[in-house]
Amino acid sequence: MIALLSQSEMRDADALAVQKYGSGELVARAGCALGATARGMLKGIYAKKVAVVAGPGLNGADGRVASQWLAQRGAQVSVFDATNAPHTLDGYDLVIDAAYGLGCSRDYFAPNVDDRTLVLACDLPSGVDPDSGQLLGRPMVADVTLAFGAFKRAHLIGPAREFVGERRCAQLGIVSHSRSGVVQHDDLANFVRQHRDDHKWRHSVLVVAGSATMLGAAQLAVTGALCAGASMVRVCVPGLKAGRFGELPGEAVRLESSVEGLNEITVSVSTRLHAVVIGPGLGRTPAIRQAVRSLVDRCRVPLVLDADALHAVDVRWLANRQFPDSPVILTPHEGEFTALVGSEPGDDRISAASELAAQTHCTVLLKGPITVVADPNGDVRVVTAGTSALATAGTGDVLAGMIGAALARGHAALAAASLAAQLHAEAGQRLVTYGGAHRLGDAVGDVLGEFAHGG
């Protein structure tokens, strides 16, 4: 995980790092990292023309060190002061924006850059608010933004996202701890925790999903749970006989229950149950609404509320549920979030998810191109690996099952939701665009297989 900090948190971290290493050492590290990134973007730097727009603060100092690093390796470097730089920078292979970065607090209008010129932003594109991601003037559109120490919120939210380009981070030994972070591929190494005394009941999941016209939702949720490490999956399609559940993986155990009897069947299997996933394809009848609420109110194992289950609850009811300490994960996309809260999440998806988590005492996974996971304690995880291949029906059902499996394998709610979302996103990257939710299970296995073989 790479830390995600607010402006004030980053300033505090910088101050501690200066005490430990000295400002000169930190500027040298940042400048060298900036130079090395520029070299990679240019695929070699000898005789390449580079412009550096440098401001008066540490951001500018980083840029000046980078200019020296590049010049020593054969680049033709021009350095411009941010306060009187030309209106247009033409004829350069690369422009480094080191004008203001994190310290930008008023409007800044960056020089115009030719479309053929690459742009590397130092820490943040100059001209954005680091916390809200709102624009302050007119930033350059970066091809790459190299964050220092940690990612900032403006890398991920608000209009600034369109100016950041590819996000990278040079950690530089600055941040040792953070309550919020951006999930990385390597974090998946411990997704499926192995235990010497594992047996089929140790990581069991109950999936309550589907209806007569939506059997595929139950099938996909079961697939998600199995591919992500559930050792036993039992599935109930309320109101249907087991023989009418449709095709399911051979490992899945079918349970019959009326809608009204869901509570009883959950209680009857609870001694060998480690997580419940409820919602995909259930429908939104008054009977389903009552059954979902009754189950949430009485269930003492971790719960994932997805899809139709989210339409059975509301913010006030969740905040006053019978067992508020039992982990509950809500998994809304933007439309479901709007229906639940009464307003859209807006540009600041991090704050939106965090506020809903605090109000409901639930962990919230807000789906989207950038997925935000927030827990009631104020901790946040962000997943940026999403792909358009996941923008198709059924992929959310698979994710719900995967989160259930992660809970059953002992991950706390925040980790279960964020790691499952990262795994789900990386599996999506392996699919042909719109390749179908039914193929995600195999792709999940491929991703996890890398870690099993030392990848």
C-alpha cells in the first residue's frame, strides 16, 4: 500500500523527514527520482531538449536538481522561473512542471505546451488544490505525475484527475505510517491466508442471492466466493426449490428457504458460517425488504450487502441496527449510493464514502473507475486498477462473493473489501474488453497463481 495523505498530513510527514534526513538529502532524492523518471519517459536523454519550470519552494528545488541530473547525462536543459516563464514552451521533448505542486494556494496559469511534448509533473500538477482536486487556474496536462512520499487526494479525485496522467510514487523514506492508502499489486500476497489446520468448514460462506428471473446473479456470486478462497459455499435462492437454482459450481451446496424463512436458515447454519453475502438478483419486493432487514438485524457473522439488499435498508436503519459491532460491508455503485444517501457522491468520492461509513457504522465500498473503501473509524483504501472490462453486468456479483470469501478467511472488513476489489480489478485487466463476468473466476485464479509461484 502507498500512503494517501492530505496536505496537512504531508507537511507533517515532510517535517519529520527533514528532522531525520535533512532537507538537502530529501531534495537530492526527489530530484534524482524526477530525473530518472524523465529518462524513462524519453527512453534515453542524450541530446534531448528538456524545459524545467521551477518555482521558489521545495518543488522548484526538486526540479533544479533534476535539471542538473539530466544535464550531466547529456540532455539540453533550459530552466525557467515559474514567475516569468514564457507563455508557450515550443520545441522541447519534455517539460518538467516543478512550479508549485503541493504548495499551490492561488491561481497559476501554466505555460502552453505543444501536444507532441511530454509533461512530467513534480509531486502534483501546479495549479490544483491538493485536497479537493479542484483547479486553481490552468495546470499543464501531465503524461506522468511523480508523487513524493505519498499520494495526495488530488491524484485521485476532482477535476485534477484529468491533469495527472499516469500516477507514480517515489516514497523516498518519508512516510512510515498512514491510515489511508492506495492498494498495490503486492498487497495481494496474503489475500488467501493458509492455515496448517484448514478444513472445508473453516472459511465457509452463505450466499443469499438470485430469484426466478435472476439465477445468474446467484451463480456469479458463488463463483466469486469460490475463486477467492471460500472453502465451503452454501447458496439459497429464496422461494425456489433447489432443483430450480440453475447451473452452479459442483462445490456449492444448495439450501431451500422461503423468503420469510431466511432468518431461520441463516441461524440454522450459523455455527459453521464465517460470512454471508446477500443481495445480488434478489428483487425488491416488500417481503425481500423485510427478510433482508431481519437477517441483518439478527446475523452475528460478517455480512456483505450488495445490489438489491442495498435497496432494502436506509442510512438511519443501518445506524440503529441491533448488532452495530457485527461487520457489515455495503457495496454501492453510484446509482445505489445516490438512492441510499439521497445525493450523488460528487467529485470527492473519498469524503462521500467516509461520511456514509461514519453515518451507518458500516464499511463502504463505493464502486467506480476508482473504487473507494472507507470504514467507520476513518481509514480509507483506494483501488485504482479498475478497467472498462468490468463495466458489464454481473461483475459486481462476482466481487460481492469475493469479499465474502475474504471475510471468511479472517480479513477485517476494510482489508477484505479493498483486497477483493484490487484482485477483482486485476482479474478484469486480463479479460478482453467486455469479456463477460463468467470469465472472471479463471482470471482471479491466474492473478493469485502468480503469488503461489513466487510472482
